[in-house]
Amino acid sequence: MARIYLSAPDQAGTEAALVTDAIASNWIAPLGPHVDGFEAEMCHRLDVPYALALSSGTAALHLALKVLGVGAGDEVWCSSLTFAASANAIAYVNATPVFIDSDRTSWNLDPNLLLPALDAAAAAGKLPKALIVVDLYGQCADLEPIVAACHKHGVKVIEDAAEGLGATYRGRPAGSFGDLSILSFNGNKIITTSGGGMLLGRHKPWLDHARHLSTQAREPVAHYEHKEIGYNYRLSNLLAAVGRAQLGDLDRRVARRRAINARYREALSLPGWSFMPEASFGTSTYWLTCATIDAAAFGASRDDVIAALAKVDIEARPVWKPLHLQPVFFGCRSIGGEVAEALFRHGICLPSGSGLSDSEINRVIAVIKEMKR
Ligand SMILES: *Cc1c(COP(=O)(O)O)cnc(C)c1O
């Protein structure tokens, strides 16, 4: 039997035709009509006027911080329960990360911690320059109060929607809430270009500046003039062709991941199992189906379940290790942290790829049910 991955790439079927078109046109370059088309189609989908296709979501975060003018001596506040990439770019620009705990209703950045902390920072004259708020595992954070609190204090918001494409918050799409927002098209994300990302926003000068920085900061003259340090961060036209095919298939992918989540919830309503809640403010894509396991009630721990699945070639993983517990970020300030720590200690991510068949999901379920005492 084939190995079952957490979130394997899933082809829409139209990729090859679009890539063949790119090759036939000889646009085998880090720009071209598919890059332009991919950006325009994503703008339309997310109802955001400007987008910049990049080589990764991490590159998009890096450029977001650069164009907001974040640098040495600045603080950037960030969700703690997330992938390290959310915060690595803070280090790239020599700023100082401060991590914020999750709430239990969405597993995302807790506005009830953020609001008083921002007020206190304002009173102390030590406001952060920006906040990176993550839409975790396909679910938006409680963005309205978070964005309002930041804007009240002049703090810029970067929405890390790498895991959130296709989700909604009060009817609006994830990736449309930040002063700048980022997406990832890494191989395990809901749509993939094998590797890629995007920066989105409504303020044209920021997107223009990011575009300039992403192409080695070349001045518009023939002789290669440079006034700033640039980066080589643009997405290839070949990969953008793959992205357009995948984006056209997004609704089916969201529907499939939600159906997989519903199947797990129904089959695994077992003692000790609690699934990641879907907050009332939005619709999750369930990019990954996550749950916490109370070992005493279930009769086996989270690690026991991961090991039992691994034995039969099924990939499951713990929930992200919070960034305030990561050795590389030791010594950084954390606002709260106990909720994220508990979710990490007991949380599991189950195979959730939109390419998984019903019989593959049933294989996962059977192994877990077998463990129940
Ligand atoms: C995947 C991911 C990123 C980074 O995206 P890459 O395209 O892999 O660089 C950033 N933030 C979160 C929350 C992610 O899951």
C-alpha cells in the first residue's frame, strides 16, 4: 500500500497544458505572462488590488518587513503557535520578535492578550513596528479586533495566510486583511507551485517597492544602477503556470479537505479526542485536520498515535512547537504561552491532503480506532 502523507501535492489536471504553453512560448524566465496572470487571478480571488508572485512565502514575509521599514531596534510581534518561517524574517531584518499566545476558540493569536499588551506598550512608549498574525491550519485568526487594535496604535499588520488560502473571516477571504498579506505555494500547502509565495496589499507604493527589491533592486536604466540592496525573489513563469492551474481548482480542494475533516470528526468522536474548533467568525479550509488527545481518557498518548500510524506508513505530526519554546528564539519575550504549550503537548495533525481517497482516510481511522482501550 502507498505511503499516506500529511499533505501531499494534488494535481488539478490542467498543469501540464499550462506548463507546455510556457515552454512553447519560451517564457522560461522569472517573469512572463503566467506570472502576470497568476497575480491578477489571485487579486481577483482575494479582492485585493495588488499582488507580487515570489519564490516563497518566506521571501514575501521578508519583503513585507523591508517595505514597512522594519529594522534593527524594532520589535515585531508574532503568533507563537506557528511554523518558524513566520518569524524567521524578523531575524533577517535584525528586528526583535515578541511572541503571543493562542486563544482556545481558534488556536490563533489571542486578541484578549494583544489588546492590553499594545495599550501597555503604548503607555511605555515601546510599541512594535508590526504584527505578524497567522491563519493557522486553514483557519483565520479573530482578525477584526486584532487589526483594529494595531491600527489604533499605528502598528502595521502582516497577515501570514500561508496556511489560510481559501478560508474566510466574516465572509471575506483570508489574505485580504493585512496592511500586507502573504501566501505560500510550498509543496504541502492547499495549492502549490512546488515552491513559491505571494505578497498582497492595497497600498501600491509598498508593492512597487517590494517588486523592485525582488528583482535585485535594479534602477530602470540600461547600465545596471543600484541604490539599495536587492534580492532575487521572483517566481518563475513555469511555476506560475502550475499555480494558475492549482488556483483554478481551489474550491474543490477546500471542499475535499472539509469533507475529510468531517469524516475524521464523525469516526473519531472517541473519549479524549477534541478536534480544533471552527470559530463562529469564519470558515476554515481545514488545511490540516488537527485534534488534541487526552491520553488518560483515550488510553494512548499523542506520541503513541503518531508511532502507531508511522508503523503502517502513515504520516502524522505533532501540532507546531510554539516559537517561544524554540531554541533559536530562547530569550525572546513571550506574552502568555500556556495555551500554545498545551496544544503542542497534546495536539496531532492527521493526513489531510485533498488528493487522499476515502479508503486512505479509512485506513488512518482504522489504526486509531484499533488503539482505543
Ligand atoms: C509554509 C509557511 C510559511 C512559509 O512559506 P514558504 O513558501 O515555505 O517559504 C510561512 N508561514 C506559515 C504559517 C507557513 O505554514
